Amino acid sequence: MTKILADLGTFRTNRHADISRGETRTFNGLALSPTMAAMCADDFVRTIEFIRGTHAAIVDIRKQNPDRPARVLYVGCGPLATLAVPLMAIFSPHEAAFTLLDIHPESIESAKRIIEMLGLADCVAHCETMDAGSYHIDPDHAPDIILMEIMQAGLESEPQVAITRHLLPQAPNVILIP
């Protein structure tokens, strides 16, 4: 799956170069480089568990709200949108609507290209290029699920906690998948 997504996207990783090149220092911590974000998909067990958890959350939201799509805010989608694309292939746009959020423009552009190439653009409500620490949720279209792929082992320098503290008060009834 990772190879297919990487081949479709516009972002090219060079695993022999400095993989931290492109990291972005934010007020709340260090945002991983697009290369490191793409490499997260290599941990297939983690990826599978994230996808399963998000699938279960979408199913639960759909049971509660069958008349509208489950709204998923995917924070830190990276250049491959690894956790959303498989779910977009399973759920129709009437069942799930995704907002992709990443601080790196090259990640959003690559994710959009993948989604367009796979014919899944109808599943995307919005794409946002910005620091999630300053993202404001539209209260009329608050997400049902916040999927966060912004943590490395140990929470050493990532803004996971600060971003969670920023977003949760804006959508207090959300299902959080950290």
C-alpha cells in the first residue's frame, strides 16, 4: 500500500538523505518532516491498528447519525494520507467526510494528488495547510473524530499534547484517536 501511495503522490522520499530535513519548529513543538511522516507507514502494525480504530469510530458515529457522514479531522496526514485513503475506499462520501490537515504544503499537495488519482476526492471535505496548534474548528461542522498522526515514540518534542489541548475544547464530544 505504501508503495502505491508513494507512486501516486507528488512527494518523493530520499531515505539516504537527512530524513529530518523539512521539520518545522512550531510554538508547541516540532512537526515531523514530510519524509519522516511518510516513513511512519512502514510500521504496518501501527498503521493497521490506526485504520481499524478509525473504521470502528466511523461505524459508531454512523449508527448515531445515519443521516449524515461521519466527519473526520485527520491531523498530520503527511504526504501519503496513509490512514485515510484506505477508509475512503471503503466508505462512500455519504458515510465519511475527511478534512486533511498538515503544516507542510508539499504533504497536502501529495495527499490531494493521491486522492484525486484514486477517484476519492468526493470523500474529502477540506484540505488545510497550517499548524494544527492554531486550527479553528467550524462549530457548525465540528468533527466527530479527530485522528492525530503527530506523535513519535516518547512525546519528546512533538506537539501532540498541546494540539490535543487546543482542539478538544473546540469539539468536546469528539472521538479522539491519538
